[in-house]
Amino acid sequence: MVKMIKLASRLIFLFSSNLIALGAAVYFVKGFEIAVNFKSFIMTAAIFTLISVFIRPILKAVLSPIIILTLGIGIIFVNALTLYLLDILSADITINGLLPLFYATLIISAINIVIHFSAKRLYKDNKM
């Protein structure tokens, strides 16, 4: 039961983090667009969360030699593939070219890193 609660809270946290990151990417990157209505934005974030949970670890495992050889910079390629897969799977998102894909990848990655480190820090501070 405790494991299910932890999994559900992790999924909710990832979904919220992805929702914020996708919103920032739409706001800052021209050529990276999500359909205007709220329902499609929520669905896009949900699909992105599921891709991040289930497919991204497989991509990281397959591309681990590239990630190791580039001293971790290859993770940007994995994140870009994840975002491109989202573009393929969801009709509500449009990425117009490689440059918007690259910029959106950087923004989404940076925001997720900041949110996750902040949450870990808050959790660690409240635990003591």
C-alpha cells in the first residue's frame, strides 16, 4: 500500500513538474506550440509524463554509451528524443524544426532539474 502511494505521489509530482516545464517552453520558444485549450495541455503533459516514466529509462539504457562518451551531455539527446516522441504521439503539440526542439529540450530539462532539486532539498530539510 505504501509503495502505491509513493508511486502515485511521484507520478503527480512528475506531472506537475512537466506541466510547468511545458508551459515555460511554449511561452519562451517560438515554433514549440501546444493547442490552446486547457484539456489538450493537460493531456499533453500526461502523455509526456508517461513517456518520461516508461520509455525514457529504456532510451537512457540503450544510449548509455553515448551518454558516457559525452560525459553526460548525451542526456540532452535522450531528452530531445523524448520530446520528439511526444510530438509524434500527441496531435496537440507542434514542434517546427530542430532549433525549437533543442531550445524546448533545454528549457524543459532545466526547469525539471530545478524543481526536482528544490523538492529534494525541501524534503531533506523537513525530514530532520
